[in-house]
Amino acid sequence: MTRKIGRFDIRRELGRGAQSIVYLAWDPQLEREVAVKTLHFSAAERRDNAALLAEARAVSRLRHPGIVPVFEAGEEAGDVYLVFEYVPGDNLGTHLQQHGPLPAADAARLCIDILTALSTAHAEGIVHRDLKPSNVLIDVDGKPRVMDFGIAQRLDADTAGTTLSGTPGYMAPEYIRSRQVAPSNDVFAAGVMLVEMISGRRVMRERDPQRALQLAATVPVTLPKDAPDVDEALAAIALRAAALDPAARFQSAEDFRVALDAWLNPQEAPSAPAGSGAVDFLLRRMRHRGDFPALSESVAAINRIASSEAENIDTLSNLVLRDFSLTNKLLRLVNSVHYRPASGRISTVSRALVVLGFDTVRNIAITVLLFEHLQNKSHAALLREEFLRACLAGLFARDLAKHMKTRELEQAYICSIFHSLGRLLCQYYFPEESEDIRRVMTQHDYREDVAAQRVLGVSFEDLGIGLARSWGFPQVILESMRKLPAGAVRRPATQEDRLRALSAVANEYCDAVAHLAPAERDKAMKAIAGRFADAVPVELKAVRELMQAAVQEIENFAQIIKINLRQTRIGRNLASFDSEETLIHPHATTETQMPSEAVLEQKSVAEAALAGEKPADPQAVLSSGIQDISNTLVEDFKLNDVLRIILETMYRAMGFKRVLLCVRDARSNEMTGRFGFGPGATELARHLRFSLSAHPDNVFNVATAKGVDILIEDIDETKIAARIPAWYRRNVPSRTFVLFPLMIKGRPVGMIYADKDNAGEIEISEQELALLRTLRNQAVMAIKQAG
């Protein structure tokens, strides 16, 4: 062992990595123990020694109790060495290996301390670049101390010689892809570390560095499959921090710290403050609940997609397909009597978007997400009542808008559903306070908004608007959630006024129909008609007919989401209202169910993909998709819509990890990835690019040159390995894939690519292959028809 480095006497080795060794040493000048880290680089890399020493000097200026300070730096025999404060104790990685997962609260506190240290460094313009458990020391007081700021291990990441700094598994995807160094890199690494702290498992277990980098760049971080049960709210915070897309993460280490602090301290005051502070207070309490972050992220994601001008159909389809329950219920709804198209049943989300439009599918998805969030919880009966009443208001508002020949049918629907969002979610998150509000209303004869203000410090209306704003709903919806003043309502002058009036009148009529006895109901409906005579000029007779239609729709909706309407108070009231013309049938025909529903419900798409399995009856899914496409081809279709339906059918039927479309670029004569389905599909599309002019010595060129379908079971199989191009191995983590070239007059115009992670996972029977080829042929037919 080296006995001396610089002036420091080496006592013993503390640990080592691929290119570094850490020693316990003695500083004879200051008479103290220190830790000395030597960095051993190749001759070529030593040219960077000056830059490393300059960076070490910058880091040495950091002063924070959670950061292990750099005392000094120097060179010894051409190698850089760094001198740190010696911190007795284990590092976090060793602690997790020895003790397993940390209690949730301990993990959160530890992560908060780490993030506080990171915030200090980021404020000084310093990014850690190699944050990982072994770089977090736990001192004798149990406090974390972060070391190695700005001094990262070097890893040869590809054959081109471009180097990456960091450790696979903790390196941010955007850094791997484009070498972007930013504080978001450290936020990602801290998120991964928090996942590991609460699960006690490594997130990245791939030992091959090349493949680990590919996986980290394209595959979202998830909780390890074999992890014990964890706190759902804390897991949601950790997974948001470790999101694949940096825009979806917390925007700073401080934002991440604030979220964890809110989780640790959900009730920061004995009572809620007034005004907007009360909304913030209640939102913090709600975020502490395990399911609220998941609901918020899903609804906010849908709203982000809705406001985007690019690729929103692809993005929404992918978002819906991640959640099998949402996919199944959405497809059942779009095949119901109200939506069912004349051209036949719909079996893909992509086809639903084509037939019904983006807004309709978005609104159905949000409605189903809200129901899925609320079901099977305490106070379920009250929640069902409130949810069904809100849905009835949405359906009735849409029918009113259609009757009045306005264009905002779908906006009227979503505005009316969210008109009572505050009351609905207050019942879910604060059932005791909701009961107090009802008691105050009864005892003091207060209006609901006054009672809510007394109990919560905020009205249901302001709470609902605060929630909707946090989820990214547009201003027109936020304005529609405000109640109208008493008295006659004027004729609307703007779109916002019109939607506000529609939302208000729909909710008032539905309150009367859902909650009042017949005599009181009729009187209330006449009063409502008079109040809105100028703003919503619809005769009371027409109102009753439209309400009867909405009641029939809510009956159908209840069947699909599996609520027995006859067992609810609102269902009995609606049956009374509609008794002469509509009967409520709790066990109606299953006509509205899409083909193979019982089969599809057995396994989620996400679960099947992760397990490398197909649905129980893939041929039924393929056949339904083929019919979908046939229906679309006889219409005035857009080519990309047809191709999306084809890709989605393959994705759902075969349990592929990803399915992508590649098309030929006529100018460069290259096959290039365009769009597809599955985790990381968008990123993978950027890497699927190869020249069609190249000699056909690899499987991609063979497939496109000869027009043959090719299944590669294992890219490392001896006879195949040499035929897998270097660009594929460098950019794609999958070891098995299948290619379906799209040929016109013997020339390739496109290609469908599908993959799975592990060798041998793709299995295709003769019948399935025939149906897949039919889908491929439909793609060629669509391209020909589109010219």
C-alpha cells in the first residue's frame, strides 16, 4: 500500500471503485484524520486534471453541514487526489445492504437533508453528477453527509469514445442521451435513491454498463417488483422525482424537499387559515393521502396533452393504455348506445379518438379516472351519490348545449361535472368535516357555502377551483365553476358566460331531480326555468325530455362502471322521475360490452408487458382491430390515424414492450422511426434510423430489401449476433424484436418494429402471425389509398 500521498500519511484503505481508492490518512500539519481519494485515469484523460482541480477548488468553497467539505486537492504521480473531512460511519449504500428498507418517515427525513445540501450546491452553480448511496455518508448522529460534489467517476459509455460522468442507474436519462448537465440530474438521482430507501432494493440491477445506460435512458423508473409494501404517497413523490421526462419532475431540489416536508407534516396548523391560504392548506392535506398524487398526475397529464399542439393523439393514447382499467371502461363507454358509431364497434383507443374526437375521449378518461379514484373507499355510498349526480349534470348539460345548437358540447359536459368538484373531493378526503358542514347547515339553517366557510375556512366552490387550477384546467372551466348570483340570469355575452350558465342550470336541475320529492321537484324545476329563461331559453317540456335522455345515459354509465343504480338513493329518485318512460334495469343486457371484454379484464396491458405475456385471447384482440381498421378504411380517413390503430392493436394483442412505425425518408433514403406505443417509444423512435442504401448484411436491411418478416429471438445468439447493427446495440436495450416491412411494388416504404426486453419472450403462433400480416397488409393498403 502507498504509505504517503502528498504530505498525508496513509493509515488504511476505506473503500475503492473502478477508478478511485479512498484512504484514511493523517494530516501531520493540522494533526487530524482526513479521507484521501485518489482518482486514476488513463493517460488521455489526465489532460483533464487541471479542470478537475479547478472544479475541486470551486467545491471546496461550499459550506453546509450536509456536505462533506473538500479541504484541498493536488496531484501525485500524474493522478489527482482530493482531501475530505473524515466522517466515521457507513455510507447509505452499505446501510441499506445491511438493514434493508428504511421506515418511510426516516427515509423522507434523510432525503430532505440530502436535498437541502443539494439546494445549497445548486445555488452556487454546482451539480453533483454522481449522487448515489455510496456517496452519502451517515455520521454518528445518523445525519447524511453528501460527498464528491462535482467530482464524478468517468465511464466509457460508447465505442465513439464519448465519456459520461456518473454511475448507471442514477444518471438522468437526458444526460445519457444528450450530455445535458443540470440540477434536474441530481433531482433524478435523489428520486432513485428515495425509491431504494423505501423499497430496500436496487432500481437498476443490470450489471452490463452499456445495457444499463440503454435501460436508464429509455425505461421509466418503477418500484422494484419484489419490494415490500411501501407508502403510496411517498412512492408517488419519489417516482415523480425520478420521471423519465425532466419536465415531469420537481423543477428543483427545493421543490422536491417541499413535497417531502408536506408529506411528513400534513397538518401544519390546528385549523385552516382563511382565503387562498385555506385552499393551499387543504391541498397539502390531500397530497398526504396516498392516492391523491397519482390522481393529480394523471389528470394534469391529460390536461397538458390537451393544451399541446403536437402529437396529442399519440400521447393521450399512450397515457390511457398504461391503465388497463381505464382502457377497458373507456372502450365500453364508447361502444355504448349513446356513442356507438354507425360503422360498428370500436376496439382501440386510437379508433375512439378518430371516431369521437379528442375532447370526447379526454373527458371520458377524466370522468373514469375520477370514479376509479373514489370507489371502494369509506363513505362510499355518499361518494357514489355525489359522483352520479355530477355525471348526470354533465350529460344533461351536453344535451342542453346540443339542443341549443351551441358548439361547446364537450366543454359543457366537463364544466358541469366539475361544477361541484370541491364538494365531491371534500367528502372523500375530509369526511368528518363534510359531516360537520351538513350538521351546521341543519342546526343554523345556513347555506352550504356559508357552512363550508365556517368549517373549512373556504367554500366548496373555492376549494374546487383551487383543485382544478392545480390540475391545469383552462380558465374557461375555472370560471364555469363559480356559482351565479340569485335572481334572473342575463343572456350570456361570451363563451365563458355561456358555459357558466349551462353548468349552473344543469346542476340546479339535477339537484332538483336527484334530491327532491315529486311535488317539490316540479315546483323547483319551474322556478329554475324562470330564472334561466333568458340565459338558457329551453321550454320546460324540452327540459324534461332532455333530462329523461340523460337519466337513460346515466343508467348505462352506471352499468359500465359497475354501480347498481337501484341500490342508490339517486337511482331510486331518477326512476321515480322517469317511471312513465324509462325503467331502471340494474341487470341490463351486456350489449354495450366490447368483444372479448371478459378476456381482456384478466390482465392489464401494463402487467402483461412487464411479465412478457399476452392477453388470454390475442387472436380476438387482433380480429377486433382488423375490423376497426376495415371500418376506418371505408371512411374519409387520415393515414396516421389508421397506422396508429394498427400499432395499438399489435401492442395490446401481443404484449409487446413497444411497437413503432418507421417510414422511408425519400431525400436521405433512410428508414426513420416516427411514432408508436409503449414506455420510451418516443425516445426509441429517434434511434431507429438506418440507411436503405447500405449493403444488406444486417437483419434490418435484409428485411427491407427482401420484404421478409423477421423475428430475432436473441440478438446475442451466435448465428445472429454479427447481423445486429452497432447502432441498435448502442441505443436499444431490447434483446428480442420482430420486423414487418411495408412494401409497395417491391420497394420498402415503411416498417413496423416490435420488441420485448428479454431473449425468447416473443412467441407468435401461426394463427397470430397470419393476423399480424393482415394488419401489415392493411397498413400498406392505407398508404396506397392515401397516395
